[in-house]
Amino acid sequence: MLRDILPNCLRVKQVLPLHPVVWQDESFAGGSVSMQQLIEKYSPEFSEGAASMLHPMLINGHFQTAYAAYKPFKTIDVVNYKRLVLKYPDNGVGTLDIAVKSLNPEIDGNYVPESQKTRSLPESYSYFKPDDPRLSSNDDKPMVIILHGLTGGSAESYARTLVNRITTLYNFEACVFNARGCCQSSITTPQLYNAGWTNDIRHCVNDLRSRFPNRKLYMVGFSLGASVMTNYIGEEGANSYIKCAVALGNPWDLTHSSYYINNTKMGARFYSPALAQNLVDLSKSHMEMLKKDPKMRERYESKMVNINTVEQFDNFFTAPMFGYNTATEYYRNASSCNRLLSIRTPFLAINSLDDPIVGFEAMPEEEVRANPFTLLVETTKGGHVAWFEDTKGKRWYTDPLCRFLSGFHKEIVLKGLEPSTDGDLPQNNFGPVMTTQLDYD
């Protein structure tokens, strides 16, 4: 077809497990349904060989990725959030932004918890009061938890477009989990986060289960958040409370992605310095608290200059903060491809092969083929968590992803179906990510 030769034509390749899980259901042909069949029914855009047209000017991964960085789309997909402060066992805090229908000044006021008064929020945000009735419910509406990228948060356009669509059109509740210190939140201990740090999202999931005991939980991770999510789902194994998970733009092998971004012209010149600067800016905004760690104070004072790559930042700060000797040791340990084989949650991954940050050579295709619970969608175009179809913020993945989660909830979860497979489940030779915490006493 003519569109196949156009530079903005996106094509889909599916990587399928050899023995995929199925759910017995007589309403489907053959008496059972798989994730592949659900995609064909609800999200044909993700089907093998499917073609879609992206914006005609954003013809490759560089243009797509640059546009995502350039355009925040602040007036599009505006979401009203209420912010909940999560208190972690190590005395740290995080924030969870929960989408609400509206912000009514008579109900919501302008409440700001004492521990968060040093940080300001956009006008479309407000903090929950401790006795807010929306902080608990016995309803059974499905809820999706979204994990953001490197230094992002709930305000990112890739998160807002998903939150807006799935809450307004698909009867889901939605929230965005902000990593420590991100999205204008404060920290109360001298620790941030990393690609394998799963303790905080585990705490968040348990907190949501206690507040909304009848809600079925789903999870979507973007970029670094996809790495955290994959590690978390893999560590939980058969004990996962998540009904279905979707990872977009996951840097599966952190060692490879670090090498790739620092050894391509665009990566070394633009992407790596820009991401490193984001990490530096985030750290500087919390420097007073971060310097309370005596083992790290001198590093902050002497090394927080001339940081040109993410690897430099991770060598000087992330690695020692979490008990690693080097950035490479951290990358090898925290790479989410290590825990893909232990996933026992239905898991859909979407990666663009022209992603200039993640690269394309280290897609975990063999791991996906070995794990019945997984399915990988590879696209020829899309950049890094971009996939723009127009200049107004419409992204290729948004509606198909919403339909897939809605279809999964309708066809699998609401019917109480259990997965089965005619193949053996793979053994995972990697344990949990190292989760050394600092001694704050």
C-alpha cells in the first residue's frame, strides 16, 4: 500500500509467548481467549501488522521525542487532581495524585499538609483533607495507577492524556504515583529513587487496597516508571494485586540504554545532557534535605557541577545513595529485563524501535517468548513515549490502551476468569532488586 512507503507510517510487530496464557470463555471462538485476541477485538491498532499514520512532520524518533519535550500541552487534557501524601516506613514521604471530577472550593478549600508547605502546586491541584470522604470507598470501579518517567509526574502530558480519557470515557478511576521529590513534592529523608526501587510503589498499592478494598487495580508505567513497574510486578510474582499491567518505552536493559544514549551523536549531544540536567535540577531543589546524609554531603558540594550524562549523575549520586559501588552495578542489578520471567500478571509492553533514548537492540524478545503472561508490541515509529498523531497532543497509544484495559476488565476480571497455560512457567534466576536503605537515625 502507498502509506507503507510514507515516512510517518507506523507498523506493528507483535512478539508473542510460545505458550500464552488463556482464559476459558465459551463466548469466544475455541472456548478461550488470550491477550492477543483481546487486542484484536478491542485494540486492533496493537495487532500484528497494523498500520497507523503519525504526524507527517514528525517522521522519526528524534522529531517525535523532541516534540514531546517541546510541547507540554498545558491546556489540553487538563486533569483535576487531589494530592495524597504517602508516609513510608523509613520516615520518607511520597505523593499520589488522584483524578477527581472537579475542584470545588467550598469542599476542597486550599488545604496543604504541614510537611508539604514548602512546595507549590498548579491551580488544577489541591491536597486532600485528612477526613475527605473520597479517600476511601467500597465501590468496585476499576482503578489504574500510573508511574511517570525519569523526573516527571502527574502533570506530564503523556500521563494526563491517559488519565483524562480513561476516567471520562471508560468509567475507570485513575491516579499518578509521583516518585520521591518529583512533581513539586517535598522529601523528608535524604533519599530519592531509582529504576529498581520498588518499596514505595509497593507501599502505595497496599495503601490503595486498604482505602478501596473492592477496586481492581491496573498499572501503566512510562519510561523509568515502566522499569520500576516491571521490577515490582516481577518481584510480586503470583502474589501481585495488579490485574493487568502495561509498560510503555521501558528501558529494559539499563546498561545497554546508557551505552546507547552516550554513544550516538544525538544522544551524547542532546538527550543525555538534558536528562542529566533534569536530575541535577531535581536534586538542587531538595539539596537542603539531601545534604543531611553525612556520607553524601561532600559529594553534593563537589560533584554537582559539570554533570553532562545520566551515567555521571548515577555514578556520583544514585549508586552510592542506594548502596551500589558504581552506576554500572546499579544498571545491571536494576534492569527490569532481569525480572520479566517471574511476572505472573498479564503484561503488555509497547516499545518504539526508533526510540533514541532506549535504543532497539536489547528488546527482551526471548524473555517474552518464554513467559506466557507477557506480550510485546514493537512499533517502527514513535520515539520515546511520544507516538504523536497530530500537533494537538493526540497520541497513537491512548485510546487503544484505554480500550484494552476496559476490555480486559470486562472480559476477564468481571467474569472472574483464571489464566491457564499448556506450557511450563519459566524459572527466574534473578532475585529482587537490591533495596538498601540509608540509616537516617
